[in-house]
Amino acid sequence: AEKKIGILVGSLRKESFSKKTAHFLIKNAPAGYQLELIEIGQLPIYNQDFDEEGSPAEYKPFRDKIKTLDAVIFITPEYNRSVPGVLKNALDVASRPYGESSWDGKPALVVSTSISNISGFGANHHLRQSLVFLNMPTLQQPEVYIANIQNLFDDNGKLTNAESAKFLNDVLAAFLAFADKF
Ligand code: FNR
């Protein structure tokens, strides 16, 4: 059967470069793997009271969806040197109720993006910190930091930078081989 790989993007922006990167990977997925964008912008801000009093309707389908995945790819910009709140919220939502985390054991890839040279290092490593606790085995090498990402796409959102396209395809192959081991 096809393996299911979810992609979570840490930006809700229509013209998000991180989202364009996700679409590049989806288009370039090798046979046998189904890559799918998982929406997170609809999730209300997590409140621990929900675990006792009932959760917003959006939570269950999201948690169930994550549970069906064989692996997870995170593609995120950096906001104020850390993970954007919308992505952290999604991590928190599917980590609960306590003992029922949807993330447990799922292999993960972290891709950070930035319009500057520093390439989202802070977000990349803050995200890795959460993935340690969530027990998600995470690809260590190659690390994926995409700097000056605004220069990689054409006006139609197509990734036209050949070097970056090759790098991302190599990363995807390395990650899928890694994920297959779990
Ligand atoms: C940013 N940006 C940014 N960039 C960066 O490299 N480090 C940072 O700490 C921040 N901080 C930050 C905070 C906030 C609130 C915003 C809105 C933006 C700039 C960021 O890299 C740029 O907006 C990207 O285009 C966002 O990614 P998407 O939406 O294109 O995927």
C-alpha cells in the first residue's frame, strides 16, 4: 500500500514560500508515497479545559488524520526566532488528551525557511526540541535550512532554482528511506 506522508506548514499566508515548498515536494513524490498537505489554520487555540469539558469540533478529525500518517514533514518559517504559534498550536492539539498523542513514534522531517540568510535556524531547532518530547524520530542529516527563499520561485510559484530543486529531491529521498525503517 502507498505510504501516507503528511505535510504541516507553519504559515497560513496565501503566497507562503513554505507552502510553495510543500507543493514542490508533493509534485515530486516518488511512486509508493502519497504526500498530503494537512491544514492547521482551522484549529482553535488549545485549552487544557477542553480535555475534560469537550473539545472544539475541529480537533477530532485533525487528531484522527495525524494518526493515519506514516510520517510527518514540517515546513516552517521562523517567527521571532521560534516556531510560529499556529504550528506550535497544532503540535499541542494533537499531543492531547494526555496519553493519547497522535504524534507518538511517527518519523519526522524538519524544514525551515526564511527570507533572510539565517534560514530559520531558531525555528528549526525549537521545533526539534518539541519533537524529542513527542517521541518523533527526526531525520538528523541532511539538515534542511532554506535561506533567501523569496528568490527560488517564479511568479507562478514554481521552484525554478535548480540547485534547490535537486537538494529538496535528495532530502525527500533521504527522509523516505529513513521513515521506512520505522
Ligand atoms: C517574520 N520573519 C522572520 N524571518 C526570519 O528569518 N526570522 C525571524 O525571526 C522572523 N520573524 C518574523 C516574525 C513575524 C511575525 C513575521 C510575520 C515574519 C520573516 C519571514 O521569514 C517571512 O515573512 C517569510 O516569508 C514567512 O514565511 P512564508 O509565509 O513565506 O512561508
